[in-house]
Amino acid sequence: MEPSKPHILGHARAWLSVNAVVIAVAILLLLLFAVFLRLTLHPVPLAVAVFSSIVASVAALAIAAVGIAGGVGVVFGFFPARRAAALDPIQALRHE
């Protein structure tokens, strides 16, 4: 009887799923924090309002950068891992 292959693909999917959930929760918390800041800083002078707008813009850019980096990481990490998990390790080492 041949030993079964470990389910590497299942582990990769689980790791990527946890990663996606953590990133989504972090983005949600940042958005809620930005809304909280906007609501609490509303009745302040114009200079502070402009500063908070700049901070909100930087926060939005940071959130977009994290989202793009996460997407690139998923694409360039998941598909090669899935392809590698489908290979037989003995055959892959034999051709190397």
C-alpha cells in the first residue's frame, strides 16, 4: 500500500484564507477608526479639518497599498503552490 500524499494544497488554502481574513479585519478596523476620527474632529477649526483630510487620504492610500500587496501575494503565492502541490516529489526531484 502506498502512503498517501500530504494535503499540502489544503494547508496552503487554509493559510491563505486566514491571511485574507486578517487583512480584511485590519482594513475594516482602519476604516472604522478613520470614521471615528472624522466624527470626533468635525467641530474643529479649518486647519485641523484639512490636516485630518490629509491623514484620511494617506490612510486610504495605505489601505489600497495593503490590498494591492495582498492581491499580488495571493496571485504569485497561491498558483505556484497549487501547481507544486500537485507534483509527485520523487518525480520532481528526479528531473532536477
